[in-house]
Amino acid sequence: MSTEDGEDPPVAAPEPSDRVSDPSDAFQALGNEVRMGILETMLEWTDGPGPEASERDGESYRSNPSFSMLFEASDVETSAGFAYHLDELVGPYLRKVNDESSADADSGADGYELTYAGEQIARAIATGTYTQRVDHPPVPLEDDCPFCEHDALTAQASDNRVTVACGHCERCLLRLDLPPAGLESHGESFPAAFDRYHRHRLSLVRDGVCPACSGEVDARLVRPSPATDDLLPAEHATHLQAEFTCSCCGTTLRSPVALSLLSHPAVVSFYYEHGQAVSERPLWNVGHEWAEMVLSEDPLAVRVVVELEDDVLALYVDERLNVVETQRASVSETTEGDESAESDGVAETTETTEAGETVGTHETDDTAETTAQ
Ligand SMILES: [Zn+2]
Ligand SMILES: [Zn+2]
């Protein structure tokens, strides 16, 4: 199939993205109270009639409010003045639509709806992402410190950033963001929400999708970066990390290798067979039963081993974080002098258990998650 001028259109290639406005124009359009109010009103309409529906002069509910509905909801005195502000939003944040439920449907574009960007901005503003700074005093956590085993872990928030630390050994286990709405709506139980939030983010990147922009994610095994070393306990200086980087927005997330494997079916079933739900392990205490051993430096490859009640599961992980092989064995088999590869693995596991005790807890600090500017 050819176009009129004879050029063949690309076949099966994604449509080039359509840039509807310059970033500076798009953000400038937001710099006004009236326009912010319009976005807020649009979000209320988008989300349904809501509790204020009866105040709308008995008009039947429609998801695409008309010019006059939006004008009435504003404080602007003249419709000409309001039209100017509304027009500034049309394009990046609003689009005109024909509401078929309207009596004058044939009059052309008679209603408005939020664009993708408009809804994102309106929700971010509504939940305080850009405006709220939330602090929360320390909340004691149920789990013991994985380093010193004292019952002294707390989580606290400062400026939307949560820190999990031990009051006894004074180690910082984690420091990661939680959006303002998460801190405010969950109250005292925000640590549980914080855990779920980041577990799911990790699960998303593990599946190759960026939690910030949905772009493609690159996964690899890495040595801890120098910046991370500073904040890691000395005993973790040699532990490898799983690193996930978005090729679109640059968001980078690092975690202990073991933590990145918790959703693997072999791990889930191994814990399940021992009466444990691994998904309920909090991010700051994946458990002292994990150990790891570097098998190859170039390319990097690691064997990660978990031991429960004398049973052992070993996962062989390549440089792209693929689990290339799993092995199961019981510790008792090794004591019988079995010379199989499995028993060899188990023997080494035992040797490295001490060094690996705190695997799963060293996702610390700012470098655990950074967004490139
Ligand atoms: Zn401690
Ligand atoms: Zn991204």
C-alpha cells in the first residue's frame, strides 16, 4: 500500500508518539488557579457523580461536562474570561468531545474530557504528590533486627521518605520514598503499605516494566556501587545486587539478589512446603536463611541458596538475572558423603550461611532507588 506521493508507510512499526505541546508550554498552562480548579472539577466529573452530584442543579450526570457546567463550577465572572483559561488547557490536558447523551449532540464538540496527561496531573495534584510533605514519627516494627536480632526496628518518615532502622545497632536497613497519600491514608500502619508498595514495584521491574513510566527495564547483576558501599554494613561489601534500569526514564532500582527472587515459583513453593508464605516477609527482613556465592566474575553469575528446616533450595542466576537452574536437596543427604553436584552445593551453602545471614536486608539508602534527572 502506497501513499499518494509514492512513499510506503512503515509496516507494523509503532506509531511515532505525537508530541502535543512543548514541555514548557504544557507546564506554563498549569500555572494558574483557575486552570487548576478546572482540572480539579474535571477529575470530579471523571470519577462519577460523587456526593456533590445533588448540588449540580439536578442536571443528569455525564462524564463529559459542557462549557457551561465547567463555567458554573468556577469562580470566574465572565464566560469570555473562563473560555480563555479553558482553551489554555485544551490540547495537553483536555480534549473536546461530542457527548452523545446530550440533546445537542450534533452541535459538534460540546463537552470536555481529561487527556491521559490531564488525568495524571489532576490525580497527582489531588493526592499531594507535588505539594505535600509528610513526616511520621517512628513506628515500632514487629520483626527483629536481622543484624543484631534485637527487637528495636522502627520505621519513620521524613519529607515522604521512609527510613527503617535499628535503635540497638543503629543500622539503617532501608530508605525509600512513599508518596504522601500512602503516608497519610494508612496512618500508623504505613510500614505495611510501604512494604507492599515497594514489593510490587520490584515485582514490576522483575517483569521488565518500569513502575514509573511503564518503559522497558534492563536487568543485570552488579557489584554494589561505591555510593552504596558507604551505606552498607561492612559485611555486605562483597554481596552482589540486582539492578533494574528503565531505558525510557532512567529510574534505577537495586535490591539484594535474594529479594529479587522471592516471586520465583521455586522459592514460593519451597516456602509454602515449609508452611511459610514468602510473600508476607517484609522487605527489610527477607530472612537470615539466605546465602549467596559468586560462581563467575565475567560474566557475573551467582548461586543463591535458601535453607529451611534442613532442606535446601539453590538458584543459579546469570548476569541478566535469569534463574537458569534450580536444585533441591536436604542437608542430611550431604552428611552421607554423597558426591553429587547437589551435595557439593549444599556443603558450600553451609559454609556461606554466616556470610549470607543478612542477605535481603541490605537494600539501603538513596542509591537503592534513584531517578536520573
Ligand atoms: Zn540491629
Ligand atoms: Zn521508566
